[in-house]
Amino acid sequence: MSELLELTVAQAVARIAAGDISRAEYFETWREAAGGDDLNAYLWRAEDGVGEVEGPLAGIPVAVKDIFCTEGVETTAASRILEGYRPPYTATAVRRLAEAGAGVLGKTNMDEFAMGSSNENSAFGPVRNPWDRERVPGGSSGGSAAVVGGGLAPCAIGTDTGGSIRQPASLCGIVGLKPTYGAISRYGMIAFASSLDQCGPLTRDVTDAALLLAALQGRDPCDSTSVGIEGGVAAPSREDLAGLRFAVPAELGHDAIEPGVRAVFEATLKRIEGLGGEIAEVPLPHAEHGISAYYVIAPAEASSNLARYDGVRYGTRAEAGDVIEMYETTRAEGFGEEVKRRIMLGTYALSSGYYDAYYGRAQKVRTKIAEDYAAAFAEFDFVVTPTSPSVAFRLGEKTDDPLAMYMNDFFTVPMSLAGIPAISIPAGLAEPEGGGPQLPVGFQIAAAAFAEQRLLNAAYALEQAIGFEARPGDGDG
Amino acid sequence: MIEREQVLHVARLARLRLGEAEVERMAGELSGILEHVDRIGELDLDEVPPTSHVVELENVLRPDEPRPSWPRDVVLEQAPDPADGAFRVPSPRAD
């Protein structure tokens, strides 16, 4: 393997800037690596190299989740209904990366319209986990996590609505950051649940996550909910955690966590203490209702957002005798099972007679969850949990039970509802329940809104102490 | 518990045609999910204001300046059935 593939993004940027390696050589090396995709992680791969734009990401290829519009390049959100769609414009997040000197390496597979936690809901087939091809990479940004974890891209971007960056990052042994809602523009990012959707980086380490976030964040006139991060984002630097207070939710629900994941989580708490950090339990009584609130709010917003796919202006259309039949058939044929389920759930929750009981109540639970966090952050710097209750599970293991699949998001959904930033870093390996080779375990750290720099600094210090260096295939002998 | 009739009603609202087997399955799955969601019914939320947006924002305004929009042909390029510079759809009522 070329040693260029071993470099982190920050290292590659430095080597390119110093003239040690050429942009063309670096991009071509990654293009070849991406060409060896045996994980079904890419839906499209670039043929051209990166341009000559100068900037903090000069010469860096980035894998982009297929939910971001890219001018002239097919963008489907892994849905049949958008097959063949070539957007007339490029998402702000992708444009910002280009302005920083980066180039799109490819578009990555995902759960259809970002609805899923295993990448099994893609219309173009599931993505495989680079650590074990019989297991899922997580979702919905499964392709973006798999290409970074599997050495098919140096870095990627994805979207996180209820854990769709953090959970796949955890299952693929990489870093995934969901920034504060509003940190990055959503313009050109195909909408799932607009009050929750947020773009973020998936990278090999925390430094690279900061580098990408610095380029991505900022106010955008095309998204009036975008505000950016005041003062920008600098490379993380912190050697200890002295004086920092870490809260563990008192209602963590230890029983639902796989023993191997629990062991890594507890070892990581010890490591935090070893670095001088303080650990204490804090009540977050409403976090356990996160799944309930989320699976009302997100489908409700989705049912409204996805009304636009009607076979009139873009995407696919089914032939039919009249216009209503055309809508109904186009949508029946174009959407996959999970998307239909969520449209149905959301439409039901918003329908006359049920609105107050479901959507109205869920929005109030959202307030309570946000208040719980606000109270916690009055005393603590961070809230920590495992990112996912289990390591990567087997393909097909949870596809027959939607609720069991939704429970994967137990630890990641509350932060999304509260709009606060959270990062998952690889913290160790654990044997899956039922045995088998060891798989990565993510550790999640959440901070107050717009406290990304402090979050990245602490995650960096912890990352250095953990020294996670395992790679897929290490254990295969 | 979601009944079959409710599934059909909601599917009509959502403009989704469901097959016979899908209707049955959807009724069971939605019931299971809503049974879990119903736990938030036990919380006392009377005085709690709803949250629709997590970041506090004042009205975001910009100058109302005319800008060029996309040319009609660029937009119509993605349409399944463009005709006479417009989006053509089947008749609202089948003959």
C-alpha cells in the first residue's frame, strides 16, 4: 500500500504545501484506492483530479454522502425516486470544501433519504463494514464511514439527524462529529428532518475533524438557520483534562449496553480520570424519552419534506391515467420500505385529531431534553455516553424489527433534539455479543451549543491517551 | 392499535399507494412504534412550551434585491415530461 494512504489529512496538507508530494499524485493515489471499493460504499467516483485552488485543504480528496447536491453529478440520496437526478447546483458544504482547495473523490452510499441506522435501506444495496463484511457499517452515513474506516478515502462528510454521523463512525472505528445545529449550511443538502439535519465530518482523527469543520462552518445567505461558529475552529491542542468535568447520565440504561461496549466505556472513564478530568453522574431524566420524541418529530418533518417527490419536476415518474394515480404510483414505486414507514408515521402524527397527542407532545419533550442538558452544562463541561449500545451487528439482524433498529439511536438522538454538538471517537475494541473477532467501540462526548472548540480539544487529549491504532483486518492473522 | 382503515386513510393523505400485504404489515409496525411512543403520554407536560427550533434566532432578513433565477431550460432538463416550456402532468381526471 502506498504510504500516502497512511497520512492523515493534516499530514497530507503539510506534505503538499511543502512540495513533498504533488496534488495530482495524492489525488490519483486515492482515486485508485477508491476504485478498489469492495464494500459497495461508493455510488459514484470522480474521474478528474483536484483543482489548483489554494487553501487549508489544498489537494485533499473528500468523499461526499450522496445527500449533498453536486452540480451535474447524479445525486440520489440512495433513492429510486431520484435516480438519474443531476442537480443544477452544488450544496454550500461541498462548495466550501472546494473553496478550501479540496476536491470531491466520490459520492457515498447511505440509507435512503438518511433514514436508517445500518445502511440496509439504500436502494442500491447495503454497505459492508470494513472490519467484517457480514456486518453493517451503521447508518445513515454508512458509506462515508466505511470509506474512511476501510481506507478508501482520507476523509468524508455526512449528515446527522439523530446519530447518522456518530453511530456509523463508532461502528467503523473512526471519528465522527455532529456540530451544533446551525454551524454548517444545509443549503443543497437533501432535507430529511429540517429542524435536526446537520452536516459534519467523518475522519481518521480529531485533528482532521477540526480541519474539515473549520472549512465547512459559517453563515450562508442561502440557509437562514445557519449561523456558523463564532471565532472559527482551530487545530485542537490539549494534553490533559485537568479541571474539566464530565457527566455520565444517571439513567444510562446499563442493561441495554453490550458487555464489551460497557467495558470499553468504563475503561475510557478511568482514562479521563487519569488525565485529570472529573467524572460524576448527572440526572438527564428525559433523555430516555428521546427515541419517542425523535420518532415523532423526524418522521413528521420527513413526511412534509418528502411531499415534493411527486414525479412532476424531477426524478422518476410512473405512468398512470390521472394525476393523483401518477403521484401515488410514483411514490409507491420510488420510495423504499423504511421511507414509506416514516412518511406514514409522520403523516399520522400530523393528521387531524392526533397532532396534539403526538407532534405537540414530542415538541414539549424536546424542550425538556434541552432543559436537562442546559442544567447539566451549568455544572459540567461535557456529557459522555457510549455512542452505540452495541458494536456493528450482522446484516439482516434487525431489518424485521423497526423498533429494535431505532433503539440503535438511543444515545445519539437526545443531542440532536437539543441541537448540541457531539463527537464519537474510537475508544477500543470489543467482542460482539455471540462471539467473533473484535470490533470498534465509539465513545461519545457532547458539549454545550457552539462549544465545538472545547469539545475538539478534550476529544483530542483523550484520543492521544487512548492511542487507538487498530485497523480492519488486524485480527485476521 | 392502528386499524387497517386508518392505514388506508393516512396512505391517501400521503399520496402513497400501498399493496394489500403492505397495509397489513404497516398496521402492525406502526402500532408497535406508537405503543413505544405513547410512553411520552405519561409525562406531565402541561406548562411546557414546545420547541420547534433549537437555536435562538431573531428574524433573519436580507435586502430584497432582484437576482437572476435559473434559466427555464436548466430547470426543465430534470423534468420527467417537459412540454412547451412547462411541466406536463396527466389529466386530473381519467377519461
